[in-house]
Amino acid sequence: MNKLLLKDAFGWGIALWFIGYVLGFVLFAIVPASMIGWVIMPIGVIITLWVLLKKVKGNSFLHYFLVAIVWTIIAVAMDYLLIVKVLHPVDGYYKLDVYIYYALTFILPLLTISIKKRHGEEQIAVVGELTDNPNVKVAMTRLGRGLVTIADISKGEIIARFDGEIFSAGMASELPNDQPLYVRDHAVQFSDKQYRWSKFGTAMNHSCDPNCGINGTGSMFTIVSMRPISKGTELTFDYEMTEDSDWRMDCKCGSPICRQTIGAYANTPNETRKKYGGYVAKYLIDKYGEAK
Ligand SMILES: [Zn+2]
């Protein structure tokens, strides 16, 4: 489980439960005991939605599904340990309001990711620039400029050709990184000491759970779709599919399997290498061998 998921699931799960617990004590002084649950519920829903929309950072269904499970387990377990066992409520505690509270704890994260997904797709503003693929356009995404499908595409389609200027450097840190090109951050490595530019490939964002990969050998390579991809999806590749120098990036891809720091294929876990199959730069397979 990665740090982001730990924070979202356990950190916020415990924090939200504790807010409800404290609210319960405050309300105990002013509201009849049987009404406390019903009074806390709307307040709790508002706070929970705020946390889900503003604080929980994942962007996949799996992330929110795991958050929903952990939050519900925390609510049920903490209620039992710190309310039922410690306070011994005279009414036995478990009534309709409590069951609705458990259901909401599970449903709200799933509802939020559905809304985020729909909203996110609408928010991707297609800039309209044509790319190397007629079904892919440049768009403004969550992470800035990126490539997005404007129609369903199939597996193996060329997304971007790396056919631009070739740069040579002993290490990535020796490459120029001035505007407007930011060569160091955007050119893609294709041999131990060579990097290549692509007009559209350089617009692609990284993901630790990518849908595209590298195809081709030496200086002649392209980024292709690794599976069928539906319309309105951002296209990403894993920057470690090509890089193997001293370049590093703090990853904000938001995937539940995010590796947090991205840089060299030397650091790519074997499981990940295996998953990518042949979709990595040829020089890396020559250097490190096929993942087993
Ligand atoms: Zn990541």
C-alpha cells in the first residue's frame, strides 16, 4: 500500500471518525441522546464530502474503493471499541441512524470518484492541435498539457513519433533545460548517452499505471497504445520505460500503484518491468535483459 493510500484511507478515516466522536460529546449536552446520530449525519456528510473532494488525492476507482472499505472498517471498529465497549449506551447504540452512517461511509467515496471522473473528462479542454494520430489531440489535463483520445483507439496504434532533434549528453543533468523546450525534462532517452525530441510525445504525461508504451529500436521509436483505449482518456507512458540516467521526478500521477519518485529504469521494480512486456526502450532490454 503506498503512502498516498495510507494517508487517504487510514489518516482521513481515523480523522473523520474522531470528528464525529467529538461532535457526539458536544451534542450530548444539548440534544436528546436518541437524536445525536441524526444531527451529526448531515454535518458529517458535508465534512466527508469536503475531505473527499479536496483532500483525497487518488484518481482511480480502486483507490476510492479501498478508501471506502478502510473507512467503513474504521467506523465499525472504532464505534464498537470506543462507544459500545467504553460508554455502554443505554439504548444499545445500534439503530437505523448508525446503519445509515455505515452505509454512507462506504457509498460517499464511490459517489465522489464517479463525479470526479465525469467532471474530469468534461474538464479536459481539447486544444485542437492535431497529433501523429488523428484520434488523439493535445488537451489541458489535471497535470497540464497532455494527450487525450477523441475517439476509441485500438491496441498498438502509434500515438507519437520520436523523429525530432537528437541530443547527446553523458548524463541527463548535462542536457539544457531552458524554455521553451526544457530538453532535459522532455526529450526521451533512447541510448545510454542520447535523447530525442518529439513534437507530441513530449506533451505526454507520465503515469505509474500507463496505457501506452515504447515501440521500435535505437533512434527510431514511437509511443504506442498498449491496449484498446476508450474516447476521452488521457494517454500516458511510464517515463522509466525510456530513462536510465540521473533525471528524477516526484510523481503526482495519483495511481494507487504510484512509485512516488520516477527516474531510471534501473529502479523500476521487476514486477512492473514484467507487466510492460516489450513496451520499453530497446537499449534498456539489451542492458538489463527481458524481465522474468
Ligand atoms: Zn506515479
